[in-house]
Amino acid sequence: MVPRIIAFFIAAFWFSFAGTALAQTPAEKAIVGRWLVEVTEPIAPDESGSTGELRVTGVDEYLADGTLRSQGQVIMLFKYPDGATLEAAWLTTALSEWRIANSVLSERILEVKATPDYVKANGNPANKSDQEEFFRQANFSVEDLMPRGQTTQDQIITIDVDRFVYDMKDAAGNLMRRTKVRTTKDFSAFRKS
């Protein structure tokens, strides 16, 4: 009889714990699914007068178990004073964990991987050896933009069936409003080439 009672209490504790772990707030329920994010930010001019843009396109998939799987593409476009352009792209994947408390979405990166995608000079793809040389010599790593262990905290404005609007702070502490759009597609449908 005692083993049966102990087993009953263990089962009751387990189901109680599992129910608590799976209980979700309205915001947690609303965020589960795939979201398309597209961001373009200017790159400040350097001493030579070169400018550019940083473009990020990706699909974030929030899972009910608190994990976040992301696939995307980071594109850096440089514009030189003589009119020449250089575009370089990396494909990225990341695994994070997420939680929502007090209308703040916290995400912590667990793993991130970036793979060189392509290089274009003046809109034309560079040959394979030039692309390999560019990526070998590039003084840039996508992993530096999204280091393992980095935690972000974004203020949720609204989450509904189609849109997820939030405020985030950039590296300088400036508040920026961002929007993600719900999608059923994976990243390959949005990839730029």
C-alpha cells in the first residue's frame, strides 16, 4: 500500500509540475510560431567616406517549450565614394531560449553558426576564389554580432495573429521599434541572392 501511495504522490507531483511548465500566458501562446523579421540599418561612413547598410532577413520559430530556432541571412553592402559597391552575405542559424515576464521578452543565445554565402562586386558575383579570399580576410564575424550567451530584453508592444511589435535598444542604448510578421514559410522562401 505504501509504495502505491508514494507512486500516487510522485505522479501527482509530476503532473502538477508538468501542468505548471506547460501553462502559458496569453503573450506566450500568441508568440508561438514562425515570424519573419527584416531589418536594414545604415553603416556609418568611415574615414574614406564609404557608407553602407546592414540587412538582416530571417525566420524566428518560437516553440512552446521555450526554445527559439532562427535561420537567416546577414548582408553587408558597402558603397564607396567612387560609386563602386561590395556586397557580402552570410547564412546563419541560431538556437536560443526565450521567456516572457511582465511584457518583456527575454532571449538568450545558446548556439550560433554563420556560413559565408556570397560576395558581389558592383552587383556581379565574384568568382569562387575571390569570394573565398574575401571571407578569409574579412575582419568580420557574424558570431561577433550574435555571441553565444548574449541576452536581449525587448518590451512587447503587441502580439496578435499577424504581427509582433516590440521595442528594443541598440548597442548605443537608443530605443527602436521593430515588427515581425507571422509566416508559415521557412527561411528559404525569403532568402536573398
